[in-house]
Amino acid sequence: MNWGSAADFFAMGGYGLYVWGSYAVTAVCIAIELVSLARRRRAAGGPS
């Protein structure tokens, strides 16, 4: 695809909210998983 500007790129042809929203949800889920993993590892007495 060819975008004329950065705004067109982020709009993604009208689907930008869904595209960038899915990236945001995925990033939040990965961050929660990493925090959860660190807490479980610390509680189990593993190396820090």
C-alpha cells in the first residue's frame, strides 16, 4: 500500500482503530504476562 502522509498511515484506510487497538491490547497482555511471570518466579524462590 502507498500512503500519502503519516496520518493516512495511522488511519489505515479507516481501520486504524482496530489495527492499532489490537497492537495495544497485545502489548498490554504481554506486559501483564511478564509481570506475572516475574512475581511467580520471585514467590517460588527462583533466581532474580
